Amino acid sequence: KKAEAWSARFSEPVSDLVKRYTASVFFDKRLAEVDIQGSLAHADMLAHQNIITAEDYAAIQKGMAQIKEEIAAGKFLWLLDLEDVHLNIEKRLTELVGDAGKRLHTGRSRNDQVATDIRLYLRGAIDDICGLLRELRLALLTLAEQHTDTILPGFTHMQVAQPITFGHHVLAYVEMFGRDTERMQDCRKRVNRLPLGAAALAGTTFPIDRHHVAATLGFDDVCRNSLDAVSDRDFAIEFCAAAALVMTHISRMSEELVIWMSPRVGFIDIADRFCTGSSIMPQKKNPDVPELARGKTGRVNGHLIALLTLMKGQPLAYNKDNQEDKEPLFDTVDTLTDTLRIFADMAGGITVKPEAMRAAALQGYATATDLADYLVKRGLPFRDAHEAVALAVRHCVDQSIDLSDMTLEQLKAFSPLVEADVFEVLTLEGSVAARDHIGGTAPRQVRLAIAYLREQLG
Ligand code: ARG
């Protein structure tokens, strides 16, 4: 009698602790669907190549159909003793269809099997994530559209810099999530290559047809070196890096939402369904969702480092270390997927308070640059204009007034080039409208950008 599921080679069973330590079934069972998909494609090829009979293939198909049903119905018995998802399914298949089940693993190893499974799984996850990124971008476009003319102060160093339009600010994130989508799609190209056929590490002695399997599974190509195929997880690392960047963008946006919702700032409100209260302070309404997203970014960054570290010390080819790739990868997918879904929804739950934004933009001399530009257009070198306006701002700070509160005579004291039309550039509307070029904050440009993005998003 065999001591363990995989081999008669062993003379004593592993301890329960070792069994639990080495098993992965409780987290890799989520690969069941793609594992079956991969096995069916492999069996189809084996039959095509006359490595197994058509009857065996039919039996495998039948058995796998039942296994799928059992899993879907929650009736499949996952056994720790059978280590991982692959052995669990293969064992059940053999119970159901006998020798045909035992022939499935011909010309294959769990090493190329698991690498294939992860790629199939990740390809699906990337497609879902790209769909969610699109939804988020559409939701942000809608928000931007409602606020092409809403003015708020733009900040650098968290100090009031220049007036901007809120729509323009929101579109900055639409750009970021657009590049994130490109990164995901680019990563997908390298995910979508077939490891099967590499077998354990060196290939197989059977007359397999790898291109046939690749075509069945929708892979663009086969991995062209068997050692590389089973041992590298760079595609998963690349995905985690792309995911970390998505989360980084989400986190920056979250930080802004939290600041904007603070009563001290009061630029926005977030719908109650995304916030929670305090168990002690009755007045509280906390922006939990953005705060948690900011926090979860750390966890996703951690997964990226975990995978990089997992890989760096491994000699070729497969090592069991690689079993540790799954939990970080799955958690990255889950965290990112949930976060994007919730943010796409939350974008529609943001109430903007234009008066508060406007009041803030009127403080802090946001139009000082406009005054300097005005003087330049009247012939003053920019550095001199900068200095003249700096003196004017200093005067206003001392007097606790705004630049636009000064009379024409007072302004002339800082530069004789100032005329009555100066007040047009000192207004918030004049300031934003003047930045009317591609990429600028003018409402006209924001509308053009929205139209362009809508067209791109289809
Ligand atoms: N559960 C393993 C993993 O996730 C499958 C491959 C195991 N291969 C082996 N020779 N032990 O990587």
C-alpha cells in the first residue's frame, strides 16, 4: 500500500504538520475551473496525437463535467491528504472514470500544469480588472462633466497655487487609470503564453502538439523554453507591479477625498453608504472607504515585494517556493477588484460643494501668476514681473486683503504697466479660462478632453 498519494517511493507518511505545511489545496482550489479547462485541452491534444484513445478522452470529458458540477454545488470533497487542487481533481477523475483518469497526466507535470493554471486565471482577472478600470473612468468622466466650470484652488506643497477647474482635477485621475489600463493590457501579452508541454522541466518524450493546446486555450503563443516555462513567475510579478500602481493612484485619490471631506476643508461630501460613524462620538461621519483603500495599498505593495523576494533566490527550474506565489497573487486580485468596484460606485456618491471650493480659491493669492503674466504681456521681463507681484502680495498679506481688493491706483504703485483691464485676469474665471490649450484647465479644454476620452472609451 502506498504511504502517500503521489508515490510508492515513500516508506513512511509525512506528519500531519508537514502535510498541512506543504498542502496548498485550501487556497489553490480556486484554480479548479482553469485547472479543468487546461486538463481538457491537454487531453484533447493527447487524443488528437493518438497518445490516448478517443474513448479515454470522452471518459475524461464526462468525468470532468461531473467534477465541475460537484464543485459548483459545493459537494466536491477537497482533501488535505491530496495536497493541491491538481491532485484532488485527478484523483476524483480516476474514481469516476478509472484508467482514462490515470492517463490524463501523460506528458505533463504539475509544474507546467500549475504554471498554465495561473496564467489562465490571471488572464481572466486582468480582463475583469480592465473592465472595472473602464467603469471607474466612465464614472469619473460623469463627475468631471458636472464640474467643468467649478473652480477650486490647485495646490503645490499643499499651498494654494493657482485656480483650477474641478473637472480638470478629476480628469487627472482618468489619465492615471488610463495608463494603468495600458499597463494591464501590456502585461496580459506576456501572461498569455502556454507553459504546458514543458512537463517537469525538460519537455516530454511524447509526440505532443503544443500549438494545438495553445489554440484551444486561447494563448497567443507557447513558452519557448521548458525550463523558463515552469520556473518563472515574472508575469505575476509584473501584474502585481501594475496592480500596485493602480492602488497607488487610488490611494492618492483617497487621500484627497479624505482631506476634501474634512469639515476644515468641506469641498465634498461622500454618500453615507460609503462612510461609517463612531461608537463614541455621535457627530462623526468618517470616510472609511477611501481610508481603507489607502491602507490596502500597503498590502498590495507588500505582495509585490513578497513575489520579487520569492523569485530572487531560486535556481532553475521549478522549486516548491513557487507554491507561495498564489496567496499574494489572489489577494492582489481580490483587493484590486473590490477596490475598483467600490470606487466606480463611490464616484457617483460624491457631492461637490462649489461655494466652499470657490471661497478657498479666493484666499491665498491664487491669481498672482496671472498678474505676473499680465505684466509680461505688457513688456516686463518675467523675473521683474514676478518680483513686482511678490511685493504686491506681501502688501496684501500685511493688509489682510486680496489682490483684487486693491484699487487700480494701489496696483499701479507696484507697476505702472497696470491698466483697468487687470481686474479681468485677477478673477478666478479669467484665470482658468486663460489656460486654454491642450492639457490646460480652461473649462473649454476640459469639455474637449471629456469628449476625447468618451470617444476613446467607446
Ligand atoms: N501546488 C504546486 C504549486 O503550487 C503544484 C506544483 C507542484 N509540483 C511539484 N513537483 N511538487 O506550485
